[in-house]
Amino acid sequence: MSQALKGTPFTFLFSVYNEGDLTDFDTTPTLTVTDAAGATVSTGALVNSTTGVYQATITAQTNVAELSAQLVGNISGNATTLTQDVSIVGNLVFTEAEARAFDDARLNSFTDAQISEARERVTNMFEEYCNVSFVPRYARVKFSGANRRDAWLLSPLRGIRLDGGAGYGREIQTLLGATDNTTAVSTANVEVYESGFRLTSGSWTWPTTSNPFPQTLAYEYGYASVPLDIKQAALILARHELSVKDVTDRMISYQDALGGVRLSTPGPNRPTGLPVVDETLNRYRRREVVL
């Protein structure tokens, strides 16, 4: 899934192929962009400036979000649907400019698209391993709440602390929406804790056989700003992925008794095999609690 920065317009780009060749739709296709709740997101005009290439720009989003774009039309008389997803994030682990300036500009020859793809892989891998996001991101979960105020939630939050207030600083946590059996619930009425959340008044709807998960919570999670050591680790890993070398960063040199220099490559050390990166990630890693 592509990533775009909150507050910045994002352009969906579709390349349409038919039997391996770029081709246009028979007539102008329809583009629909929706968020995770199914609401339509406004876009600019769909442009087909080059054969088989369609693009449209969405307006800058004020919140983190998960968006999905569907391009629907006919190709040679056959109904065709193309889908593209984008995650609107509140920050980036590093910018294209930072990547090009890093390590004696060794990534200076790579395109923005190549650096962006590497950044997305690194961002997702860091979150998957550490159980915490280092950039603000969107999440949406459905759950069953008892017919009372408390509705404790552990596993869907993947061990990430939610903070309903603004006093912690290290992580930004904002409730973006809550529904109870399709009825909107004021987020001001939801208190959020490390292990879950509860209503300050009223009660959640009791789950039924036909509707076992009547509650939905949308929230923003992750660090408000990227820690400097995480940024450094992300740049190292991205450079390692993009820049092919004969001697890897895991290579260790030492001098033997005869004065000769030997090189040794240690085995993989989870999760990347790059000592500086792994040491950094292990400092931030959170073990997921399973009850």
C-alpha cells in the first residue's frame, strides 16, 4: 500500500495493460475514491494524457486515513476494475531529500518513486517487528462490547498504547470516530487507556448473533515525531536495500596473529541482520500481550 503525507495532495496513478501492452479504456472510466468508512473522497478530474495511463489528484487530507480508489470501465468490451490503496500518514520516517543526502549521497541516482517504495517497506517492517508505528497512522477495528460501559480491547490494538489526552508526547493518539450498531458515538464520550477504552456514560450495545461486532472504533496511532535513532536505522536499511554492494554492512574485519586482515560475515540477527538497525529496533520493540 502506498503512503502519502497528511496535508499534501496525492495523485493516484493507474497504468492499464491489455495483453502486456498499455491500452486505454473503451470510453472514459469512472473513478471512485472512498475512505475506510465508505465515505466518498473528492478528487480532481481524471486525466488520460498518455496511452494507458490515468491519474487523478485527491485533495489534501486533514486526518490520517486509509483510502481506496477504484477505476471502472470496459477494455475491448470487457468490464475491468482496477483498485489502488493509499495510507495517509502524519509523518515520514525520512524524506527523499534526506535519503539522497545520507551516507555520502549514495542514493542520489535513485528516483523519488524508488526511494518512496523503499521507505514504505521499511516503515511497515519497523511497525510489524516493534508493534508500534513510528509515524501517525490510521486504524479501524470492530469489536464486541458487553452491555455496560467497559469494553476492554487488547489484541486489535497490537499492544499500542492509546492516549486520550495530550500529556504523553511520545505518541500521538486521537480518536477519529466511533459507532455503536451503526449509530455514531461522540468520541468525547470515550476514555482511552493502555489496555482498552470505555464509555464515560451510557453503555455499548450487546452483541447479537446477526451482529456480533456492533462497535467500531477509528483512531490515530503512532509516534508524533520520528525518533532520531529510528530515522537513522530506517535510512541505513533503505540504503542497504537499494544500494547493491559486494561487501555487506554485516561484514566484520579483524587482524589475525600474522598481521593479515580477515573478513567475516556473521549469520542473520533478526530482524534485518544489520547490527545497528537490529539493536535500535530491539530497544523499541513491544511484546504483544495475549490474554
